[in-house]
Amino acid sequence: MKIIETKTVFQGKYLKVKESHFISESGIKGVWEYIEKKPAIPFVTIFALTKDKEVLLENIYRVPFQQQVLELPSGMNDVEGESEAKAAKRELFEETGYQAKKMIPVFKYSISPGTSTQEGSFYFAPDAVYVGGNETDGVEEIEVIKVPLKKLVGYIEEQGEKIKISSRILAILPILKEKGLIKL
């Protein structure tokens, strides 16, 4: 594929919408629209497991869907000089009130490679402990849900008929299992 031209078609406070005009290897011309988050801040997603082997999930209202979405704790690595692991610890606490002594890096990923340039990193937080006082930014209204690891897949299937589900919840399971971090 050859990119002929890329231009910004909308620029808001946090997002740029771009379009790239291209020619495919077979000679077909096209236009691809995508979003750039600005600034390009890395994203962290945390698969936190309590000492009782419960997965911490969040039920949060997401404006693009105009409904609740079930997700893993996550957020931006937006504090200057902060490592990704520290950002993961901070986001876990801010959103859930839980802390974990360890944040194990699992892998880096593209959030939605067909529509966005945003990238993130998965972290595994074993033995997360509730210490209270979660400190959301006041915009996010988060309900923390604990689901036994052994029942997670069934719970997600059941909830998927009621609310939107982030694919990241189940996407990380085989990798955590392969790395020996969890047993299903």
C-alpha cells in the first residue's frame, strides 16, 4: 500500500481525525479515516486478581455507546516521569480502591488498529488488596465488580446480553495462562 496524502479533517482538544488517501498494491484508490489521540499518551490496562482469585472489573458509562460498558481497570500514563508500572498501580487504585505490590508487564498492544493510533500495555496485578478511597476524576462513575476467575468467561457471556463488554477482558486470558500467571 502506498500513502499518497494524509490530512487532518478535524482537530479537537483531545482527538484528531485524519484521512489518508492511498493506492493498494492492486491499484485500487481509497481513503482511510482514523483517530489520533493527542498527545499520544500510552494507555495501561490492568488484569487485577484479588487474594481470593477474583478478577476486578469495572461497570462504567461510556459516552460513545451511551450505555454501561464492562471493562478492566485502565487509564493513561499521563503523569510526567511516571513509569508504566507506576501508572498501572495508580490507575488501579484511583478506579477501584485496590492496591497491588506487584505490577507484572504482560504485553503491549494496539487499542483499535483499524481506527486509532493509540497503543497500550497490559499489566497483571496479583493479590490485589482493597484499601479503600478510590479517587476517580469525578467524570467517571465506576462500579467495581469482583468475579471469581473460574467463572469469568461464563459471567462475561451472561453480561454480554445486557451491556457492552470490552474485548480486552477475555483477550488477555490465554496470554496470562500461557505465561503461567493464572490457572483457569
